[in-house]
Amino acid sequence: MKLVITGFSNSGKTTVFNSLTGLDLETTTYPTSISAEVEPHIGIVKIPDARVDKLSSIYDPKKITFATVEYIDYLGITSAAAGGDVSQNIRVFNLIKDADAIVHVVRVFEDESIMHPLGSLNPIRDVASFEDELILGDLELVEKRLEKIGEQEKKGKKQDESDKQLLLKCKKALEQETSLQDIEFDDEEKRLMLPYQFLTTIPEIIVLNINESDINSDKLNELQNKIEKYFKEKGKGTVPPVLSFCGKIEMEIAQLPQDEAKDFLDDLGIEEPAMHKLCHVSYDALGLISFFTVGQDEVKAWTIKKGTNARKAAGKIHSDIERGFIRAETVGFDDFISSDGSMVTAKEKGLVRLEGKTYEVKGGDIINFKFNV
């Protein structure tokens, strides 16, 4: 799972990146320009999972492997309406296109020493402006592609009419400032869309970067409601998840040993650190689940999409297992634990099932794949 952390300059993107990864990259009080030749920063984080911890305590394996998420921190988006650098946005958009989701950091914190690129603090405006930039990015791509198709047609070269009609449909929506997520596409159109990697089709998670004094504040609920109202009025089918945390405080917590971090969280009335919260929300937003393989050699979490069948899930482990799939010996995590963490007991209680290749894997399934190649 790859998530790009982005947003307008000076929204606290790098601070949020540090809080999510435990890294300690330098943060600045001024916007970083493209002329600085900044390279993307990458941090890989284990997704916390109490089920992996429990299974590991039972099997005491030589190796424990959690699912992971890759966070990428890069330059901020600039606003074309405010005279921003369009070439900088192109660089950022090219990075976003390969991501599974966008983590959009919105500045809510107040700090006179850190300038706001749009001149003032206004989270709702920033959310709307960011969405506008994504739409403009997609519109530019569509127009360039249609222009190229037109040039080829003038030369007498036959073009794919279905592709052209799809682009015209996208262009119409984007010109009306409508995200492509809000438009209905049939299966064939969705297939044709894949190579374009449209920005407004990528799932988005909004992170409100707040003041320390705003932690557990009622005014955050009001702001979140306004953001949700904005998306509903825009016609978005699914309102993106909205989280709030203080990047500055969370960055400090991420640098602490686990026991000290817990005490710090308790003192602030924070239930779980930002890195845990965002991992869980990201999984839900992307429709992901984990299944497990267990043994004395390794306890491992595997990430798949909801609705994945047993044969495809086997392919996550190895293509040979998918190709030679016979059946999946399966037990749910809760059933396994209720059987005293014993596979023998689970079988005696009839809780272990033999599933075929079309079985839809459930989150928390413990699976032993039987195969022959």
C-alpha cells in the first residue's frame, strides 16, 4: 500500500510524514520550490495488528511479518489561481498517479511565523482549492490526449473511437468542475481509463493538521461537518475520511520509546497515535483486509482487496500456489482463539473449513493453502 502525503505548501506535510513514520526529516517554515531539486522521501511502516501479536505469542515463530504501508513525502501543491508554479504541480501529480491513495494534509494550526501560500488560514477554501487543482490536472491530460488524437485523424490515421468518446465524456465533466469519481462509467470505460491514472479517481484521505489546543475540541467536529458538506454538495459519491491530529505533537510522540509514548498519549487524552489511526482508516478507504499464514517459521499478515477469492489470495504468496491450488484450509481468527489457540481443538470443534478456489477470503482468516504443481 503506497500513500502520497501532499497538500499546499506549509500545511505541515513533512511534520505529518515524520509523525507517521517515526523519521526525523527537517521541517521548514517556508515553501520548498521545485528549483531546490527535492527528491521524494519514503518511509515504510508496519501496520499494527493485535491479531499478529496474539498469533506470534502462540506460535513463537522465528519471523514475524506485519503488513506494511509506504508513505511518500514530496513538494507541496501550488495554486494556479494564486500564481503557483504549474511545473511543480506536474511533478507532484506524476508521483500521485502511482499511489494507492492521497493523504491530503490541510492546515488548521495557527502560526504567524509560517506563511500560508494562499495568504490566510481557511481550511474549507484550501480543501476546495486542492480539489480544483486535481481537476485541472486531469483536464490538462484529457485535452492533450484529445489534441493528439485530432492530429492523428488529420493525418488519416484511424483512432480508437471508444477511447475518444471516453475522453470527451471526461472532458465534459471536468469542465463542469466535477471529479471523475462522481461520474458513472461502465466496465469497458473503466478498463480504458486505467492507463490514464486520473488524479480524481484516486481515493483520498484528509488529515486536518491542528493546534495542540484543538485536541479533543468540539470545533473540530464543526469543521469536519463543513468539509463533508462541501463534498456532498459537489456530488461526490463517497465523502473522503477526515482525520484530525496535531502533527507537531504526534511527531514528538513518534520519536519516543513505546512506554513513554503511551504515557504521553494518555496525558493528552489521545486514544491511539496518528500512525495507527491513519493505517486503519487507509485500509478501510481502500477496501483492504488481511489474512494470515502461521507456523513456527513465520507468522505473516497478507494484504488483499475485499472480495478476493481463495485462489487469487494464494497468488499473493506465490504464483505456483495459485496455479496449483487445490483447497484452502481455513479458520477465522476469533474461532481459532476461542479454541485456545489450538488448530487441533479448532478442527475437533468443526471450526476449520476446507474451502474451494471461489471462496471469498474474510478479514482475519488463518489459511493453509493446499496445492500441487
